[in-house]
Amino acid sequence: MTGTANILYFAALREQIGRESQLAAIPPGGVTVTGLLGQLGAADPRVASAFAAEPRLRVAVNQTLGSLDRIVQPGDEVAIFPPMTGG
């Protein structure tokens, strides 16, 4: 049985994609963040375009910054945002 993860988009990604969140299917054994990003992009051209425009995406899984090889499990919350800039 496949579960879901809650995906949250922030900053420019939210504007480019046109929504702030969505649910994504997650297999029982989980999926890497890289695999999840590929899945999201394959399902929606707006997401693929937004990800392509921001090649250095940052992610947080359950409010903890993570790497692209982190495993996302059903029930997780995944926040995706562009690199932070400041001055």
C-alpha cells in the first residue's frame, strides 16, 4: 500500500508552480528526495520547469534540513525551497 507525503513549496518555487503544497505518493519503503523531485517533475510540467530554474534546491524533511539522498517515508512533510540569499 502506498502512503503520501505532504510537499510544501516556498518562495519563488511557490510562485512558479502556482500552489503552496500538494500530496505525493510514497512507496512503503520510502523514496530518496532526488527520486521524489523526479516524480514531482514528471507529473507536472510547471514543477519540472521550476526545479530546472533552481538547480540547487534545498529541502527539509519533517522540519530538518536534509540532503538529496535522504529517504522520505509515507507521512513525512517535505519542504522544498531555493537557496537562501541575504545581505
